Amino acid sequence: MSRPFPSRSSSSSASFVRVNGKIRAREVRVIGIDGKQLGILSLGDALTMARASGVDLVEIAATANPPVCRLVDYGKFRYEQAKRDKESKKHQHANKVKEVQLSPKIDPHDLATKVGHAIDFLSEDMKVKVTLKFRGREMAHTEFGFQVVQKFLGEISGFGHPDFQPKLNGRAINLMISPLPRNKRAKQPHGESSVAAPAKIEANHQPVPVVRPARNAEARPEGGFANSPFAQLEIKQ
């Protein structure tokens, strides 16, 4: 047997890589620095070859029989692995789908919020599923729903494009939006909400004092109010 010890539990981290003396196998299949296979060697011979070349012996396929090891600088190997992981995460984001629900009578403020969420999803390379549902008598005027969907598409046109034209399916309009390529995508507002936020007051801004007209003390009747509706009322005795 080329592997005298049982492999570790499958629950261990997939990113764990055995290097040099941590490799637990008597024989390994070695891949050279130039990428060519050097055949099956004993672990001692493979380690000696790695030291002679000034590189590390890195186990890249632990489940193979015998395990596959590569002669490579471990720092360079980790860099290449991190780069591959980053690329794979991009594809994972592209496969994710987020749903945004609309209504024919949606408030403009709510529509702006939905647009902001969709832009955030598309900027992270996610697809967006748009669903607009009709309720009750709203089915009599489906054109209002299509108008809302078209307005929604116009707002996010710089970030994504519909995979197909909006269509009515039962009592709902369904639509799938895919993100545009990064080089053709509009710049995402950093930290800005889709709804306009109130303007910030500058630190050196001083409030403007409110000048009120001086009250005429003589016009105020004694013991009464200045604007009393009974001020001009004559009382006959």
C-alpha cells in the first residue's frame, strides 16, 4: 500500500495542503517544476529532489493512489490557489439569483428602493428575478403592470439587461435580468442609497436667526390678549 495511514476525515478543511515532511505516503507521483510527470517515487527520493531544486514538495491530489505531488515553491502555489479561488467565486455569484417583487400600484419611493437593491445585486454579478403580481381586479388593467416593469428596466439599464421580454404568466409578470460585463457596466454609487438622502448640514454652518417683528405693547389691552377677537367689542351698560 502506498498510503499506510487512513486519510483524514472528510470534514477537514479543503484548503489544507500537506507540504514536505507533512506528507503521509510512502510513494508519491511527482510532477516536476516544468509540469512534466516524473513518475512514482518514494517519498524520501521526492523530498531529496525538491531540496536539490530549491523548491517544496506539495501534495496537490491527496485522494489519488498514489498521491500526486508537485515540485513548486509553496508561496507561489498559495498565490495561484488564491487566484483560482477568487475566479471560482465570481462564477458562483453569477449563478446566484435574487428576487425583487413589484406591484402595479407600487409607490415611487418603494420602486426606487427596489431599484437600489437590484443594482446592488447586479453589481455583485448576481442575476435578478423580477416578479410583478396582480391581485383581484388589477388583472383588468395589466398594462399598468407592464408600465411599472418598463420603468424598472429603464432605471437599471446601466447595470443589467433582460434575458427575455416581460411576459404575463398567470397572474404575474416574470422577468430575468443578467448583469452587464464589468467593462460595460455603469459605476455603482458608493454608499449612496437609491433614495435621495437629505443634504448634510456643514459643520461651520450657523443657523440663520429668525427676526420677528416687535410687538406693540400699547396695542395689547390690559389683562387681555393682543389678538383677542373681543378687543373692539363695545359693551353697553
